[in-house]
Amino acid sequence: MYALIDVNSMYCSCEEAFRPDLRGRPVVVLSNNDGALVAVNRAAKALGVRRGEPYFRCRRLLEQHNVAVFSSNYTLYASFSARFATVVESLAPRTFVYSIDELFADASHMEGVMTPQAFGQLLRAEVLRQTTLTCGVGVAPTKTLALYSDQVFCDFF
């Protein structure tokens, strides 16, 4: 059994961790040269902005809706990624890095101990408690299915 743990809007969530006043507000993070949106949280997506969109095209909309706009801070994101990995590794010692905001975890040690749903809920709760980051978790017999289940059922557990 494998779990895929994916941090929600990682770059935006890291910025929000230091600015609790931003919780629930639209937040976007720009690329290295501030040319394009590389991260967009749910509140910003609801306004119609999308990741990859050139900043100059949506700047007026972002200003009209008081969207918090940040330049990329890769040192911060790497630090949070390491903390995120440490939390997951404390619950599933065999992990595999998929990206800065995603990890696969071998969940076979939990079979017979708790249901896949309970393990997913435990992972989400511990990541949130120890890092303030929210995440989606997909649990399935293979890594491919875990990745797919996280993408399809990311709001379930």
C-alpha cells in the first residue's frame, strides 16, 4: 500500500504560514523574475486567475481584489518541504520524494493497524499540526493509483 501526500498550493501555503492574516484571502506567488504566476491558492483561483498566467495580464484583476502577491522565496519553500518530509517520515519511515510538495510513502506497515482512510487522515492532521500546511492524501495499492486517487479525491481525506 502506498500513500501520495500532496501539499495544497505549497508556495502560497508557505507564505500564509508567516502571515496568518492571509488565511482565506487570495494569494499568488510569482516566478523568479515576477513574470508569471507559479502558485495560486483556492481563493485566487475562484477569481479566475490560473497558474502560468503572465502577471501583466492579470495584475489589474489582482489589485482590484486585493490579492496578496509574493515573489518566489525558494529558500522558504525548501525549508517547509524538509519539515513536511520529516513529519511524513515520522509516520511512514520509507518515503520517496516526488517533488518539492509531494511525497510517496510506503504505507504497508499500517495494513491491519488502521484503514487507509484513517492513515490518510492521520497524515493530514500531523502535517497540519506540525507545519501549518494542508495537504491531500491518496492511498492505494500502487504509486500510480495513489497519485491518481489524490488527484481525484483530494478533498475527501
